[in-house]
Amino acid sequence: MIALLSETSRFARYCPMYHPSCHLRRLTMPEHRTYRIEARAGATGFLFVVAYAALSLTAIALVGPYGWDDGAITVAYARTLGRHGLFALTPASVSAEGTSSLLMTAMLAMGQWLLQPGFLEAIRTAQLLSFIALSATLVLVWRALQPFLPSPTHRLIVVSLLGLLPAFQAEIVNGMEMTVFALLLSAFVLSWRAQSTFAFALLPLLLLVRFEAVFYLGFALGWMVAFCPHDRPRAIRMCAWLMLSFLLLTIWRYWVFGALVPNTILAKLQVPYSKKGWEGVAEKLRGLEDFLFVNAAFLAGMYMSRKRVQERRPDPMPVLLICAFGVFALISGRNWGYTGRMFVAVLPVFVLALAERFADMRQPRVLRGLLLCLCGSFLVNLAVLRENVDTIILGASMRGALPPALNAAGDEIRKRVWSESPGDWRGVTPQNYAMTGTSVDHLREHLGQSTLKFMTPDVGGTALCCERLDILDSGLLTNPTLARRGYAGLAEYLNKERPEVIETHGLWSRDSGIYSVAEFEANYLPAVYDGTLFWLRHDVLQRLVARGLAADPVRLDRLPDIRYLGDSGDVSQLTRFSAVTVLGR
């Protein structure tokens, strides 16, 4: 990789550092003064690097299992793959490509096979892998900026600020794959620029890390084939390799999972992820709006640097990839999760493109231009930065690591952020759903069963904590049956699977229409166990009572605060019953 990136030195003639007058000034400067200035500059760069590493690692240590639960889905798949050789949420669950990254799953599975970490350690491994991938990306960018920013200190400042951008920090505390995608995409751009065959090796990895990579690469390469005669021969060869790689991956996917696309893609074509009619059009426009807003500072920099005076022909690949991300945002619509997550991988590409463009201006201002764009990006992404700070404080508070002086702030944030449900609610986090899964696993033990079918829309932490549960994902992402048919097939699915325990709440109850399904109405009763609302099959509830589990009927108005009862639709469903069974130990 180092040999590949060293090719960038051919741009050195554009750098002020190599101008003869610069060397004359340095020769006339007293030697001790030169050393002092260089030492101060080196210390400044070192401080920025330390700040990036310290803040990132501290955030990982404090957040722990209180990030976004979607990251735990990939970790759960990796655990099952690494320990049992099955591609499923748990050994008892159906096989499906319900993770958004095959490559991330495979890397984490190797760690599971070698080290067999516990719940918290598995999550932390994913967070550290995401941090390592981001750090490697910054090293690549630091090296690639050399022709445009000769000063190592200036480059350290730029890449440290890049790594501290709110979207990148959100990705590492959630332990997700977009930093791996950023690393591979940056390496691909630099390999393409260097005309290295290494780009051919990187392309299949990009397809493995994110399915939509085929669109980004296909858009950029297709544009070159059609409109860039100078790049056409290389682009045609790379296009052919892209199509062959995608074909082979699709054949493997169909052989293993019986589907041409990942289960997550099929699921996102269904409600609630996709809307119909004009509402769907508006949702897609919001996706483009997010792209333009999140990247507003970088896009402004691209516009301001449009006038170039250098005769050197710019590499079109970075700009075409940026356009591809924007087009895909319009096609796919607004993404679930934090704003800007789907554009994380293109941030280093923005920096590389801007550095080249700023260097080619009549008055090159590479450092100033990049710093302005990065600072502007911080400003337009303050909402994500605030979410990150809230997540860090909440994680530290729940794990007892928050300084006493900040306890009041932690309580206030918890009331503001975790207001979805009463009871001991801990947000859309792996820890929250691990609590749910642990309660259901206790019911399985009371029933004396080796496995138990549990339907829930929140599957990451649940699967990671409790591998004896056969998890039926009512959120569709890991459920191959419902992902294909949507909630139109829910009645038939419930009839066939007949899960012993169901947990449903909020939008999942409303959009699925589960309360009006005949099988559900006829065979499931509400029950509270471990402070959590569940729906148990009639015969399951009877067996639990027969096995000695205490069961007391309690009127709804006398129920204590319980988890998953914060939505008016769920409360309305409970009012149909004269009492709710509260199970004891």
C-alpha cells in the first residue's frame, strides 16, 4: 500500500515547498530558529493526533453497549458464524442475509472464532474495528495529501479534524461498517489515480462491505466510459470486472440464501421503510436534502474551487463518486438512524478532491480551504454532534462511570432522549434489548425448552445475549419471509410459526396491524414479566403457571411503569382486557 501511495509524489512540482526561493529562505534562517519552529509545528500536529485518538477511544470506553442496536445485529451474525458456522442471528434462527455488511461480519466472526468474547467484549471489538478502519483511512489520506500539503503537521491537523467529524465518531461508537467502507473506497480512489492493478483487488471487497457499492462504482465508471475518452479504456476494463464480480457474488448469494439481493434490501422496499405515492416521493427528496445539507460545507468548497489555472487534467473519479452518492440518496430516500450515515464513506473522497482543486487555483490556499470546509462541516452537523455527546453521557451514566458533578445532566438527558417508554427503558440500544432477551430466555428455562420462538422488531442485543432464542424479526430486516411479502403476509406467518412469546410496540404495532390479525387476537394474552410487557400464547401461559411461576391478574390502571407501554395504540389494545397477568419468579 505504501508503494502504491508513493506514486503521489509526481505532484510535488505543484507544492510551494519545492520552489527554489523557499529553500533560499530556509538557508538564510538561523539554524536554531529553524529547529525551534519545526519542533513547535511537530508538537502541534502530535497534539491533534492525540486528541483524535483520546476522544475516540474514550467515547468507545464510555458508550459500551449503549450505542445503536443495528450495530449489534452484525455482531450477532458474526457470533453465530464464528462459533457455529451458521449465517443467522442465532443458531436457532433462520438463515438470512440480515446484516448490512458481509465483510464486517466475516472479520468479526474471525474474532469470535479465536477469542469467543462475551456480550460487552463483542460489542467493543466491533467498535475498535471501526476505529482502526477509520485510523487507517486517515493514514491513507495523510499520505495522499503530501503533493498538495507538504507540511506533515498541516496534514496531521486536517486528517485529525476529518476523523473527529460527528458522523465518523457516531459510526465508531456504534461499531458499524461505514469506516471500513471509507477505507476501501479511499484506497480504490488512490489506486485508480496511480493506475495500479490493486484497484481490481479492492473492487470485490467494496461489494462485500456494502451492497450499494455496485451503484457508486457503476455510476462513476459508466460515466467515464460514456463521456471521458482519456479514461475510457481503463474504465471499460474495470466495468467488466465490476459486472463479473457482482455476478459471482449474486450467484453465491442465491446459492446460500435463495435470494438475488440481501434480505435488508428486500425489507427496505416494504413498510415502514418505504412509503407509497407522494409520501414516498417526499421521502426520496428528503434523502437528497440530507446529502446536500450534511455535505454543504464540502459542496461549497467544490463550488468555490471550480476556477482552475493549472493545465494538469484532474482525476474525475472523486467527483463522480461524490455525484454517485448524491444520486443514490435521491433514489433510496432518507436513511434510518443518524443523519449522514450513508455518506460517511465519501467524506475522505471530498477531502482528496478538494485538496487537488484548491492546489490548482490561481492563489492556492489548500490548508485554509480544507480547514474552512472541515469547520463548516462541524457546524452543519451539530445535531449529530449533540446526539454523540448524549450517547456518551448516557453510556457513562448507566455504567456508573459519570463523574458525580454530571449526574444531574445525565438524568436530564435520559428523560429527554429515552422518553419512548416508561419503566426501565434504555433506548434503541443493545443493552436495552439484551434485557428483553434475557427475560424471554428465563421464560424458556421455566418452560424447560431447549429453544423458544420469540417475535420482536428489535433483534441485535436480543440475539447477541441469548443464542437459544429462535428470533422472528417483525422488523423484517433479518426475516426472509416477511421481507419478501411485507406485513401482508403477517397473518399467514403467525399461523405457521406460532411463536411462544411476542413483543410489539409503537410503529411496529401500527404498521404491521398485528393487533387485528385473527391468530393474534385468538391465541395471545398480555403478560408482564421482569417489568416488561409481552404477549404470550394461551397454552404457554398455562404451562408457566403449571410449572410454579406466580401469576397475578392486575387491572390496567394499577399496573406499575412497564417497558414497551409508551404508545397510545399499545395502551388501547390492553384496555380490551379486564386485567393483565403479572408473572413473578
